[in-house]
Amino acid sequence: MERIAQQPVFLSDEVVARLLRYDDLIPRLEAALGKFSLRDGAVVQPVRSVMPVENHSGFLGVMPAYAAHDGILCAKMVVFYRREEGSSLPSTQATVLLFDPEYGNVTAVMDGLDITHKRTAAVSAISAKLLKPAQSDILCILGSGHQALSHYEVFMQLFSFKEVRVWSRRTEKAEQFAARVQGTVTACSSVREAVDGADVIVTVTSSSEPVLFGEWVKPGAHVAAVGGCRPNWRELDDVLMRHAVIYVDSREGAAMESGDIILSGAKVFAEIGEVLNGTSPALCEKTTVFKSLGMGIQDAVSAKLVFDKWKSDQ
């Protein structure tokens, strides 16, 4: 008997935020990253398709993913815009569609912002768990937006830093960030001041030109680079990119989308999934960069987790 497709549910950002927790999310992301790096067909995920919205300085990206063994079929549509300095408009908005992989009908439509923020921060935290120095006392966050906040939350949940610093192009934004979060955060007036002696550095800026320079980075530090998601945008300079050991979420994505890698000519050492699988080493004693671009499978496992928890509550 053919199955009659039910109407999809809509889950707002408030519902998603309530249901999506790092304790549940991180192990699922680790498993997904490892499966992706096996390249055995368990995870099917093309590189993000991006179309410019030229009249409005924006881009539309489509990110599908299929994990057959886990019964997950998903697609995220995300727009990101270059906003004017001081704009209160969000730079990123997203919607996630979760499908029934057997019948093809949409089971859920979700606001994708909280999924995007949390899965991105969680993957950065996974990279830090694998690659940060054994003694990591100082965390530095470059940027003060939503991604900065989600990174702060998960890094403070997982690690024990003695000092946290934040920098933003507008000092008042850094000060607002420091006042908003729980815990003591120092707002710095320059990148150099913020990163001096830092063991872990997170870059979550909208910059298209380098803001972090290798000569400022402490030898052996770990950098989680999240911004610069276009082939002509970058956050890190050539010195850092060429002297650090470079890890990525996806080799294919990095080769097509990462200006930090493309413009510097830096060589990718490994995917983070390969480290999780034990097929590539975590060189914690060296300066490391994890270039994060975000992957559809990360959104997919996040959306499935949210939907399953929502169903269990009904």
C-alpha cells in the first residue's frame, strides 16, 4: 500500500534552540565527519552550490546531504550578505528541509539559524579537542556576532580556559559581547593585543582581507578559522597558512571555497574526519589551522536530532 505523505511540521528557531544541545550534537557530528572522510558512499554530499545575488551583495547557497545508513535526507538553503558597517540586519539566514528518504516527502521545515550557529561552533570545538595544545589557558575570539557567541558557549562548556579575549572591528561591539556573556571576557582594541600568547584562536569575522597574521600567533597555537567562506575572501595571512598544519572539514569544499587556502597556496594536511578515524595524526605540538567551511551533512545530522527530539515530545 502506498503511503500518504503527511504535511510537514514547521519548527521555529526558538523550538530548534530548545531542542539542540551540544552534549547530544557533538558525538553525532564526530560520527558524521568520520563517515564522510571514509569516502565509502555512506555519506553523499556535493560541495555547496552558491549563486550570487549581485544587486544586493548577497549569495544563496544550497547544501544537500544523504546518509543512507542513518536514514537522513536533508537540504539547507542559506543566504549570506555583506552588510554595511553597523547594520542591525543579520548577515546569514537559513532554512533546513528534512525529507523522508524512502518516500521523498518533506517531513519538517526548520529555521536554520540555530542549527548553523551550533553545528559550526561544535565542529570548531571538535577541532580544538583534537588539535589544541595540551596546556591551553587563553582563548581568543575575533568577531562578536552570533557565531562568536555560539563558539564562546561551546568552548566554555567543553574546556577550562583561564582567560578569554574578544576583538571586533568596532570596540563597542566587543564590549557589548563581553557584557552579554556569562563569565569574564576582556574586550581588546586590536587583533594583535587579543591574540598575543593565545593558545586557541577562533576567527568568526566577515572580513575579505586577512585580519590574523602569522607573526602574531604563538607557536603551537590552534586556530579555528570560520569566516572567509568564499574563494576570494580570507581571514588569515600567507605566513600563517604556509607555516601551520592545515586541517579542513572537506578537501573538496576547501579547494573550491576557501580563499585562505586557494590564495595562499597552502597544502591541506588532513580532514578532521581523518583524525577522528585515526588515519591521520593530530599534530598538537605544531601550530594548527582548522579551516571550517560547513557541510550539508552537519546540518543534516543536526536537523535529524532536532526532529527526533521534537517527535519524542509529542
